[in-house]
Amino acid sequence: MNKIWIIAARELKTFFDSLTAYILLISFLGISGFFTWLFGSDIFYIGQASLEPFFAVAYWTLFFFTPALTMRMLAEENKTGTIELLLTKSVTDWQVLLGKFLACLMLIGIALALTLPYYFTVWSIGPIDHGAVWCGYLGLLLMSSAYISIGLFASSITSNQIVAFLLSLFIGLFFLIIFSVLSSSFTGFGGELFDYLSLQSHFDSISRGVVDSKDIIYFLSISFFGLILAETALAKRNIVD
Amino acid sequence: MSIVVENLSKSYGGQKAVDNISFQVNTGEILGFLGPNGAGKTTTMKIITSFMAPSSGDVKINGLSIQTEKENIKKKIGYLPENNPLYYDMPVLEYLGFTAALQGVVKNKINDKIAQMVFICGLDEEKHKKIGELSKGYRQRVGLAQAMIHNPEILILDEPTTGLDPNQIIEIRKLIRRIGKEKTVILSTHILPEVEATCDRILIINKGKIVADGTPETLRKQAQNNEVLKISISEASGLDEVIYSLQNLESVNMVDPLIDADTTLMVQSKAGFSSRKNIFQLCVDKHWVLTEMTPIETKLEDIFKELTTN
């Protein structure tokens, strides 16, 4: 655990030492604030003390922002060769991956924590469903962790950051839209399967305040599966024959 | 701490980079790993440092196999990879701290270790800069510092002196020699004088196979059976007489006058014989003055060339 933390702390510091963290935080807050308070079906338009407009915006913005965080993670190490230096230290592949995963999750956690004033503001305006709000945040974190591990996998198989970014967007797109489209054009088992794979329904039910173990397992298994694939890509160096 | 490499092989897509090599390095020994580009030096080093698994064979560090004891072994090794990859966006001190923490240096010792490495590697003036802002030589020093920060018992250095200026090269070689007294060091290089200056033993590898193993002296002896002397004689009545007399010495195989000098000759002895005494005696008898007698050694370059070209 200590090693994971050392790696996570380094990565997080790198985010803040470069402009990455600030650009992400400012644009995330800007975009989500704009659509939550000022434009479209914002909070005032709905006329209820609810953070649902914010969750709907964050649902989309995180889809684009997470790959931007993860694309560098392993692709750059592959490109510069520092991966060799890192993996010959006394750490395991898993510790490296989990450290990087944790760093991304922490940065997204910071971004979400900075939106808490939205919550307090709405709370001061009218009666708000506190359970739904906290579940919404939980849903966003779970969704982010799924995107992060997809992003880490994409980053692990290439040494080109752009490829890593596009690939993780492409894989993410399946969970975001394509599975849901497919589920409506299939009936029976196929339809149910695609419906289960689609991210939207799981996120919606959590952000409505219904925490079902089925949804949590869904997000955790995507995260876990992504990390396993990334680990496999890292371990590939051992089996090239 | 000993390194034992047993029948190690590694192939990439059907091509054998390392082909069934075995050797051993003991504590206090500095092994120079030589070979042309693509001979398998770096691959062998990557396997010893547990970055890659071998296709077959094993490496044992103090009896621990890299197949099963990876994590324990990594703690004992300091590694400077080829091309010295570093995080350019990190300041030197922070990077050394990160490495020390990863290698399991106790928290309250980390600062001492960093200070020690900064001193040993001469990084004091540049320690607050980002690694990316440093010159190549200083980056190389950071690479060495990160390899040694946890006081490893084994040091694996892939071309440690590339990019350094001559003064730095001498310093780093001295450093390696000093470290090598109590640790086990494997270093690879293309610079042959470097091997002679720093290594106790040389291992030459070509196309994945070991083609020579021994001290620089034994390799030279193996390559050169016949003694060759360069001699100059003055006060002789004529060069022809000198050549004739030398040729008649029983230990001499061949006498060869150098084209551009009047009195200098190359004398090759018969296998297993030395002509030094005889030549000296001849000069005394004939009242000639021997102004030069230099044994010509086979250069390491020649041995290397002979062993690695077909």
C-alpha cells in the first residue's frame, strides 16, 4: 500500500506541476457551472432544488476529461523508457498501475469536491434530497474509476498519447452510447445483455439515490477488468517470444 | 553477493537475442560486458534486473532465482538502463527522494541518502533544477545516483559513461572502482579503454553467445602467442648485418625492418620463446647500442575485432 501511495503522490504532483491539473479543474468547473446555473435546462429552469442538471453535465464532461488524464500515464513511460526504470525498482506491476489509478481518481475527486459549493447553494435555496446528491457524487466517482481503468489500458498498449486518448474515448463510447443503442435494436437475451452493459441506466439509478449492489458491481467490474487488461499489457514484455 | 547466470536464452519473434549463456560474477568483482550493437548485452541486463523474464534458463542472485524471488532481488540491485531514462519534469532532489522511497529506504534516512548521493555524484550545483534542464553529463550523474541511492549490493550499469566529459569519465570510473571493491558490478560499454581502466574481468558477447571470458591479460595472452618486440639499434655498421644477426638468434622467428625508420625493427619470436635476453646479449657482444626495446601488446581492440567479426 505504501508503494502505491508513493507512486500516486508522485503522479498527482506531476499533474499539479504541469498545467494538466489546473486546465482540467478550471474547464471542468467552468463547463459544469455554465450548464448547471446559466444555460439550457439549468437548475432554475427545472424549478426544483436538485443537482440533477449538474450530474447530467458531469456525466458527459468526465467522459472527455478522464482519457485526457490517463493518456499520459503509461504511454509516456513506454515512450521515454522510464517504465523500465520504474519496474526494476522494488515495486510490482500492480502497485504501479494502482498508484496511477489512484492519482487519477484523486484528481477527479478534487474536481468533484470543488463543486460542493453548488450543493450548498442549492441546499440554501430549497429542500434538497441529500441522499440523491451523495449518491450522484458516488455514481460520478464510480463512473470515473471505470473510465480511468479503460484509459490506463489504452495507455498501456501504446507509446503514443494521442492514440491512447482516442482509443479510450472509443472504448468509452461503447459503454456511453453504443451498447444502449444496440440494446434497443435487440430483443431477448441480446437486448438485456446490451442494456446491462450500457452505462446510462446504472448511472441513472445511482444518481436518483438508489444504490443497488448490481450497479456498484457493474462499475467495479469494468474498473477491475480494465486494470487486468492493462496489467496483461505490461506483463507482455515477459512473454514476447 | 554473487550473480549466477545459467543457460540463459531469450528470443524475440523467433530471433535469439541471447543464446544459452552461462557465467558467474562474484562479490568485489567488476565485470565488463562487451559486444557489438545487438549482441545481447542489454537483453541480458534486462533479464538480470528482472525487467524481462527469460525464454529459458535462470539467473540466481545469492541463490535466489529471478523467477520466484523477483521482489527481493529488485531491492538488492541498482540499475542504470541504456539511454538513462528519467522523469524530465521532476527536480533532481525530488526524483532521488521518490526513488529512495520506492526502494524501501527508511523515511528518516532518505534525506541523508540524498545528500550523500548529491555529494558523491557531484550534483550539488544542479540539485534544485528539473532533470530536463540538466546537461547530458549531469543527467547521467542523476542516473547513477538513483541506481546507488539504496546502497544496493549489485550494480548493473548499461553504458555508464556515455555523454560525460573526459574529467567526469575519470571521476565516474574511479567511483565505479571504489564501489566495486565491496559490491558486484556489471557494466556494459563500447569504450574499450574503459574496460581496461575499470574492470577486473571481461566478457565478450557476440550474436547472443559468449565468445571470450577472462581478465584483460589472459585475453591478450590467448590472442597473442608470439612475442613481438620493437627494437632500435644504433652504432651498427649496417642494417643488413643487424637483421642477419638477429635472424640467426635461435629464439627469433622473423625480423621486419620498419619502412619509415632507419634503425627500428620489429622482431617476432618463435611461439613460447622470448628473445629479449638474446637481443641484449647480441648487442653487448657486437658493441651495438640498444636504444629501444618495447614489447608490442595486442590491443583489446584487435581481440574484440577478431572475436566479433566473422
